[in-house]
Amino acid sequence: MSGVSENQTTWLTLVGFGKLKHLGFLPFALFLAIYVATVGGNILIVLAVASSRTLHTPMYFFLCHFSLLEIGYTSNIVPRLLQSFLEGGDIISLVGCLAQFYVFASLAAAECLLLSAMSYDRYLAICHPLHYPVLMSTWSCGCLATGAWLSGFFFSAFTLALAAPLSVCPGRGVIDHYFCDFAPVVGLFCGEVWVMWGAGVSISGCLTLAPFLSIVVSYVFILRAVLRIPSCHGRQKAFSTCSSHLSVVGIFYGTLIVVYVAPTDHMPSLLRKALSVLYTMLTPMVNPMIYSLKNQEVKWALQRLWRQLL
């Protein structure tokens, strides 16, 4: 039997935000409000796109998938955190912890790949407008979106598989975090942990850095094409279609850099957890606001949806 199978009844403790117990019900209410706003906002984006024929375009097709990713991304973490506030602690099995880590890593990787696909869509729309309907057909959009989802879950499985022969070290049943992130999960095991660590860092680096580089290259070509437009109004109109996506990319990768690249070893644990809240909760909540506030078509669709609901 593998190490994980032998330890599947091992129970772990997620410390979470235990230091905030003195605040009473306030932390639970705050995180519940964030979760409701995140899920509600992203569902509204999906419903607005689905109900408006003018939004049945590749850009909004990808936006729907992005919103679904955000819902899954947050729902994998926040409900258990809310439960821990009510029960005063969070006990999770080893298998449950690995499953949460796998879903989290897979959706994060899929989100990076989908952001890259969205930048490629904007590149074709601005730099190759005559060929855009052919190059970004319904079939092409479906392949890009499906590829992003499947790639995230497929490549993250490699990291998880490397944990199979490992065993949980005695006395390492406490995770000083509010969810099963990569570093805390690796810290649970004994043996050749460096293999899992190296593979995880390499795979996550490829799945985040490669899409980021493709986004940068796409926008270099987009900027060059926009600057060639003679009229100021034309340049502004062309670039306005990219502003929402650029904002989301900046927030997403900015928070990832702060949490995973910046040196946080000597930070207080509560501060590290607060930084993790940026990309696990606040970023998914802010993204629907960015697309709805900066995009006139989405605002009109939301207004029509609101009238229909009334």
C-alpha cells in the first residue's frame, strides 16, 4: 500500500485564523460576506452573458469560464474556513487535505492558462481583425477553454502522485494555515520530499510563467498595433477592450508574486495568511466588479437581467 493509503485515516488540524477568536462573530460575518459577494457576482456575470445575444462572442465566452473558475476556486476553500469559525477549529483528513490542495492547484493553473487564452483572443481581435472570425471560431474557443481546464487538472495530478510513496512525519499533524497550500502539504511528509517539492515548483512555474510570458508578448503586439491607429478615438476604443483583462491579470499575478515570490519566511503567520486571502478570496470577488464597471456592454446586460428578474 502507498504511504497516502496507509495514512488515509490520519487527521490533520488546520490552525486557520484561530488568533481572531477574540473578535467573536465578526471574522465569520466578514468572510461570509466576501464569499456571498464572490459567488453572487460571478454567477451574475455568467447569467448576463448567457441572457444577452450581444455578448455571445469569444471574449465573453472566456469570461464565463473565468467566472466559473473563480466560483470553484473560492468554494474549495471558504466553506471549510467558515465552518472552522463556527466550530472553533478545523480537523481534516489527509486525503481531504490532498484533495483540497489538488483542486486548488488545478484551478489556479487553469486560471493562468485561461488568462493567456483571453489575451490571445484580444491579440487576434486587434491585430488580425479580418481573420478573427475564422481564427477564433466556436470550435477554437471550445478547444482553448477545454484545454485550460484539462491541463490544470492533468499537470497538477503529477505533483499529487509524488506524495503517494511518502508517509506523514510523526508530530506534523498541524498546518498553520487556513487551507492546504503547497508548502504546508509538502511539510507534512518525510522521505524524499525534495522530489515532490522540485516537481511541484517546476510544474507550477511552467503553468504560471509560460502563460504570463504569452500575455506579455500578446500585449506587446497589441500595443504596437494600437499605436499605429491614426485617430486618438480609435486608439482609445481599441485599448478599452483590453483594460478589464489587463486589470485582472495585474491583480492576479501581483498577488501571486507577493505571496509566493516575495520573501515571507520571517513574516508572522497571521500576515502570511492575510496575504493569501488576497488571491483566494478578494481577487475572485473583485474580478466581476472590474468587468461590470469597466465594460459598458456587461453593465447593459446586467441591467436587462435585473429588469427581467423584477
